[in-house]
Amino acid sequence: MKFEYPNARETETVEDFHGQKVDNKYDWMEDPDAEETKCFNEAQNKITRDFLDQFGKRDQLKAKFETINDYEKYGIPFRGSSEDGYWYFYHNSGLQNQYVLYQTNVDKPDINADGCKAILDPNSMASDGTVSCKQVKFSPDGSTLAYNKSISGSDWSEMHFLSTKYSDASKSFEHLPNDVLKRVKYSGTAWSKDGKGVFYACYPQQEGKTDGTETTAAHGQKIHYHRIGTNQSQDQLVYENIEEPEWMFGVSCSQDGRYLFLEVQKGCERTNMLYCAQLGEDKSIPQEKISWKAIVDEFKWQYSPIWNVGNICYLQTDENASNQKVIKVDLDQKSFPRDKPLGIDHISEHEDNVLSDVAVCDMKYFITNYMVDCKDKVRVFDIESGNFSHDIEFPDMGSIGWSCRKYMSDIYFKLTGWVNPGAVYKYNIHNEKMETIHQTIVSGFDASKYKTNQVFYPSKDGTKIPMFIISKKDIEMNSDNPTVLYAYGGFNIPITPYFSAYKTVWSGDLNGVLAIANIRGGGEYGKKWYDGGKLMNKMNCFDDFNAGAEYLIDNKYTSSKKLAIEGGSNGGTLVAACFNQRPELYRAVLCHVPVIDMYRFHKYTIGHAWKSDYGDPEEKIEDFEYNKQYSPLHNVKLQDDKSVPGMMILTADHDDRVVPHHSLKFAAEVQKVHGKTSENPLLLRVDIKAGHGGGKPTAMVIEEQVDKYGFLALMMGLEL
């Protein structure tokens, strides 16, 4: 089948990288508002829609996705404050576009409980579901809730404040009318312990738009303190560094309110500088300039404050510990010499398992989460001694989230897995008893029909790579099973088990196999694993991934005619590179919101933060030369047999994380090089009023999933 692709005009734009001329012939695509760009997107969407509509069972597939997703989803119950009696939890009735936050008087998530009320409902803010709310933080006394509101999936947000006291007069929870904070981006939220205000990060006013469709680089983040009841224009500047416009910052308060901590981060590097400031007994934030004392003043390791007892502070760190550990530091010491370890080991690094999270329970215990071969394990340590106490056992393996409060002896967990939609548990730290307080039920899904295997296969250099394989129990190893291989492999982000109802349709109704490869570059095995897949080791990611495909083929799960690959963002870079490098291995490619131009990625929105993984090709010739080997945009070449897999590139008009023109340029180049010789579709799908993925409404997600699996069905000749 031949396709007529839109003509992509080529300009004569050329840029110089270390004396080498590199074209930027599709530079006009960098203007999302240009009529030419809009017409190009419309033409691409039409070709994509015409092809996808050939799947005769599209309506049935959509109905299947709607049915399988129409189940109640409950989050973990949590307290907003020790000073009031309220509990909170998130809930989605099934097909609601966004989750709703509820307030209740009991610790079991149940929207039908007496007194349970919806306190924050993004669905009421936009009829099409394109408003999402995140970063919910309660004031110390629980009287006020701060949250960030985002539109169309943009990273830009506004911070709003909501009273947690229900108004009988208005029959609602009322907003604080004068407290709206704008230009908030890549920001945490931290209340001061006196409850008078919040610390947040924002950017200065910039030229042009700030709605998520702009491509302007994000520079000049600042930390401000907002006092409740005042206008944002009066907010106190807490920290900025005008000499380093790409750096980002975060402020937190110690648990007793005596100290402020300032973390300074350079992009996505897993290192930070750390400063502290001592506050008065009233825990208020001084209106004069805050005096910061350096604890760590170089980018070498990562440090995160966990807890303090007076001047003794406990930090989670990877200082000389690839798998992380907990140290304790005296904040009142006069200086912190660089040539000595920062503190004393309190919970030593585990030899094999990665310490991924630490919380405090009952003022006495550290609750820790360790990754053990890409699965979570919870361990309890005594705070005072640092000694191991016991493991908390669960009935299944998977990913574990929690709600853990320093002032409570009960901990609330949620466990999910590849074929486990989740259960919420209540655990008491003293009697060590576990109680199930909610079990998720997915109508029509029977987990007993599926199996999950974890294998360890050799990569090109012999490194053993873990991979989860999910399928029906009665699968035949006949080399003919439709299979999707997924990975991410970047930015120290691990992929641990999670439940997706969409994937149950793939494995169940379409008799497919799902494989998730935990390749290097992720955080599954600590800093060494991450370092093994970034910068001058980035090629290991592609070798790991392609080796996973070969394992699936060699072990008769599938064949190259039935094997698809999928990845998003950094994972989009991965599958795009593998499309170029090993096209003979694959039948289809799903390439979501990818980073494609590895020479210019740093010039747009937050791209400069990715130098942590992709280097600095503009300033360092060695990074430029290395990126030349795999940059997807610059390695699209006609194959000897003129055969490439079918591909669908997916992006969105409000993606201000990875700007859409990465995808547009890649589609244009792939269609130019392969469009006349390949009989497989090479498609671009551009979503409207959506971003990088976060906050996307359920209705839009379902449409995307229908298109995704419809594309795979057409490529592999599958029937529903």
C-alpha cells in the first residue's frame, strides 16, 4: 500500500556545530502558530485518520476500552493535618475525565460514607476535561488547601487556595478570592510551619505566550514566599541566581519548623546543592532577606532532607552510595568541608537493593521503600538507632504507594501490579497487623488467566537486563504472538509494575504479549545503572532494547512480523533510534512525544535540563560527535531492502515539555526518505488541547488507546 504524504518545504537554514554544517531545513515547523505548520498538522492527521479508520472493529474496540475502564478507582486515604479530624482520598467513578478529591470523616475510602464531600473536582472546571489539578498541599492546621491548576496538559499552572471548611451558605468549599499565583512551573509547594504562607517556584514574565504552545526556553526560575491574603505582586523573593538562569530550586521546612532547606538543581542531573536557614521559635518567615548557610555547595551527589531531631538532620543521599543510604548531619556545625563525608551513615547502603523512598511513622520509625529487581519492598528501621526492625509483607509483588504520617501509628498502602488492579491496606506499626480496606474490582477481568514472568537476558556487552513478560497462561510459544516491547531507559526513572486496563485488552482480547524491558539509564539498580545509559553510554540503551527484542524472537514468543515497540518522551527517542538502527527487527513502532533532534533539544522550553542525559552538543564537541551516532532526526537513511516498520508518531499541540516540532520534523524526514519505497504507513498524529501526557482527560486517553491498538491490529492483521 502506497501513501501520499504532505509535502514538507525545506529551507536553506544551516547551523554551525564545531565547524560542521548541519541543516535545520524544517525550521518553519518551530512556529506552532504559523499557517503552514497548522496546515501540515491537519494534512498529517487526515492521512493518519484515513488509515486508522480502515480498522473495521474500531467502534467495538472503543466500546471494549470504555467498558473495561468503567470501574471505581480509589486512592489511598490520607490526613491533611494532625489538627483536624478530616481524611481525604482521590476517586474516579469510572470514566470521569479527572480524579476528584473527597473529604471524609473516616479512614476508609468510600464516597457513600456519611459526611463525605467532593472538595476539589477538576471536571467541574472544564466540560471537556482538559483542566487538571495537582500538587495538593494542606496548611499545617488543615484549614486551607493549596493546589495547582493546569490547562490542556501544559506544565504552566496557577496556584489556588481553598478553604477546607464546608460552607452551608454556598453549599461548597470556598476559594480564597485574592490568592491566585501565576507563572508557576516545575514547582513544589511548601507551607511555612506557622501556616501563614507557602513557598513556590515561578518564572518571570516572558515575551509571547505562556499557554503551553510556546517553544521559548524556560529561564530564570525564582523562589517566592506568598503570604495568605496578599497579592502575588507583594510576594517575598526568597532565592534566585541571575548568573545561572537554567538552574531550578525548591524550598522545604524541617518537621519542627526550626529550619528551612533550599535545594539547588542543575537541570535533571541527580545531584544538588543544599543550603539551610535557621528560623525563630515562632516558626515565622522573616520579611528581611533570608541568610542561607551552605551544607553542600557543589554538584556531586544528591541530598534530600527527611527528618530532624533538633539540630540533627537525617538526609537520603547517594554520596559514595550508588543504591542510596540515610546519613545524619549536625546542622549547627560551623562548616561542612568538601574533602570529608557530609555526615555519619545511619542506614547503610544496601548491597543490591535501591533505597527509593523514606517516610516517618509514629515519630519513631523510618518506613523505607527498596527496589528489589524492579519491585518494591517495604522495610522498617528505628529512627534513633538506625537499626533494622522488620519487613512489611504483602500478598503480591508490584509497586507500593503509601500514606504515612509522623503523628500516626497506622500506615496506608496501595499495591498494584501488571495484572493486579490494586488493593488498599491499613497497617499498624505496633501490632504489625495488615487489613484490606479496599479491593479494586474490574468487571470482566480475571487475573487468574494471566501470568507474569521476569527474565534476565544478556545485552550486547553481556550485561543482564531484567524484563517483565505478561501474557495469558495458555500462550503458545509458536513465534506468532503479537507482542509489544516497551522501555524508557533514562533520567534515573525506574519502571515498576502498574495496572492498565487497556493492556488487559491487548493481552486478553487481542491475545497479545506485553514485554517491559528495564534497560540501563533508568533507576532500577541505582546510580550505576543510570550512569550506564546516559551521556557517553547512551548507546547502551539501544543495545539493551534491541537485545530484548532478539530474546523474545529467539525464545519463540514472537517474530519480527509480530513485534511492535513503544516508548514515550525519552522512550520515544529510544524507539525512534531503534527504528533507524534495526528496522528488520520490528513490524510496528509507536513513538510518543519523542525527543528527536539531539543537536538542538536544549534550545526549547525545558530542554536545557536534559543535558544531564544527552550532554551539551553545542558547547562540547565530544557530545556533538557522540550524539551524531544516534540522533533520530539525523540518522534516517534508506535501507538496503527499502523496508522499514510501520510507524505512528504521537504528539500534542500543548506539549511544552518536548515541543511538538521534534515529532513534526521527524515525520517529515521519515516520509521524505522512506515514503516512496515503504508500503508500511509512516504516520503523524497530533492531539489538540493536550500536552506531554499528564492531566490528559480519560475521554482523550481512550481515543488515543483506540488509535494505538487499532494501528497495531492493522499492522499485524489482528481481529478483535
